[in-house]
Amino acid sequence: MLAVIRENLFIPLGFVGALGLSTAMAEPVPVGTQIDAGNVEQYKAMLPTGTYVNVKAGEVLKVIPTTPLEQLVDPKWLELTEANRGKAKMLDEAGTWGLADGSFWPGGYPFPGTDDPREMMANFQYHLTPDDIDTIPAGGHMGGFSLVNGDGKEYKRFIINLTQRRMTGRVWTPPLGAEPGYEDELYRTNTMFFEPYDSKGVISMNVIYRDQAALPDAYVYVPVLRRVRRLSSSQRADAIQGSDLTAGDVDTFADPLGMWDFRLLGTETLLVNQTGSPPSEGMLDNSVQPVASYYPSPYTAVESRRVHIIEATPRYSTIYSKKVLYVDSQTYRPAVGEFYDRQGQLLKTYEMNWNVKEDFTPSPNWIVIKNQQTGNASIFWVFDINANVGTPLSRVLTSSMRESSR
């Protein structure tokens, strides 16, 4: 009964007793507990709906100790958050944030402790705190993704590098502050494909702007065409290389804030992932096989954390009627996303499985995007990711895409 009510109304656990319902599910789940299809009903009230659905389908969870914040986020970032507390301003209705004079945000979470969902989503833009993420040396094999059909069979896989470089609010590597000439941007991403053969050399790049009413610019270089092509805004909703991922879905949410409305459904103590995800490198040689064909092996690490549950509804025409995002209340990293179709039915689940390295690099070892209506899935596996390696500006310029493709 509790699970059903919580799932539909998102009642905070603190109110359960007042409603005269059992509070058994509000008790801490012992470290080491394994949750699977056989016992998941017992823990349903402690799980995001998307996680519950996937555990019913075969995902295995293992409860680990709750990780202190200082082990999840670099202390320098937390110091900047405190040093800049109260200085952030929402500069427009769309949700563009910065200093009161309109200049870019200098670093740290802009709105710590906020109860405003749009401000929470501004914090979310810094769930990756480094100035850049890349391999060492730059441009190497970072990971890959597998396309899995409704029968649980992998039918295609890709090997990729994904680089992200922050353009403003740089706090770790020169140039600090902002990249000269790019003060109107938040960050850029560059994705290179190494395998399979028919995708080798393809590069896609995205430019994300500070203005939260501005659509990102997207470009692609296809070797056979030997030119860089700018993509239209309508192509932002297209599947990436036949996967279940679109540009606006990356890390559960990657659109400008001005394209969506946000509502805080609640802040609850739930079992979600923030670190401890098992390594995924074995996916390369198939020495590691996903659990039940789709899920992290040998388990998904979860811990008890306070989580903001944010409903996002689009202001534009899209395949989604809404997204429900589960965002950690301290790190602002996404844990789970639930994407609903235009009829209001659950269409996709998006589960992030992080492992925070000793240097505070947040590595998404496993990402599972599953179409709950067809059974198709895209499993992303990351095995070599490093932070603040000094990725040069040239790595994220359209003028360098052809050269990088060689």
C-alpha cells in the first residue's frame, strides 16, 4: 500500500506515520542487502520507479554505505560553493544564471540548498565539476556502447571518445575563468567514433550556451563527405547512431532550461547510485556480461541518499510528455531519469551508475537507457576517463574536426 501511494503521489517518508501507514520502509536498509526481483516489493518505497521496474526485469542492486559528500566532490569545488554563496542570480525567465552584473558564474554550485526546482537544475549543470574530461593521452578510447534488442541480444557496438571542455567558470586548468572569446558559452562536447568500421572517423560536437533560451549548436563530420555539417535544431531529437539516446537526453537532461518547466515533487531518502559502480572494461572483450542482458555486472551499487525528484514538462513539441529526474541533493548528479510518452506512459528509463575516482573524477562506468515499451536498450560503458587533463581548445573547434578524424 505504501509503495503504491508513494509511487503515485511522491509522499515524503516523513509524512508516512502521520498518514497512519506502516513506516517499515522508512527504516535504513542494511549495508550489504541485495535487492532483486525476488524481494524488490519489500523495498519498492525506497526506489525510484524506474529502478523498481528494472529490478523486476532482472537488475540486481547491492546496498553500500552512504558516501560522505567530501568523498564525492572535490573539496575545492565545495569551498567555491561556500565562497560564492548568495552571489548567483537568475538573469531571465528562461533560467540563465550568473553574477548580478550578468557575467558568467565563477565556480561552485550557484544555488546551494535551494528549494526552487529551476535553481536546482542550474546546479545540475555542474554535476560534472571538472574543467575538462578526456583520456590520457587525449582523444583515446574512453568507452563504448552496445545496442541491445528486445530479446536481450546485442546487435551492434561502438567504441568512442567523449570530451567535454568547460568554456566559462573554469577553476582548475588555464585559462582560468573563461576561455577568451567564448564568454557566452557554458561548455562544448566532442564525440569521436572509432568502431565499427561504418562509423569510424565520425565526429559530433555540441556547443552549449549560457543563455538558457538559446538552443545548442550541433555539428557533425562524416569522413565520406569530407566536410563539417551543421545540424538543424529539429535533429536534436534524433537518435544518436541508432541508440535510445538523443542529444537532449544526455545524463538524463541536456536541454536549455528555458525549453522546460520544472516542478519539485519532493525530496526523499531513496536508494540510488552516486559511486561504487563496478568496472565495465570487461565489456571490451566480453569477459563481463550485463546482468539479465541489460544491467551492470555483477550488481548496481546503491546507497541511502536525499534525492530531489523533479518533474520536467516541455515547452516545445517533443516525443515526451514529461521527464521525472532523480537528482542527488548534495552532488546534483543525476541518478535516474524516467521519460514518459505523449500518452503519459513510461517510455524510457535512464540509470546512471557512477564511480568517483580518488582524484574526484566522476566516471559513469555504466549507463543503461532502456525503452520500457519495446525492450530495446543502449548500454554505455566507460572505462578510461580523466579530469582536468588540459584538453586544448582545438579539440572542440569545428575547424579541427576533419584533422581529428584521421
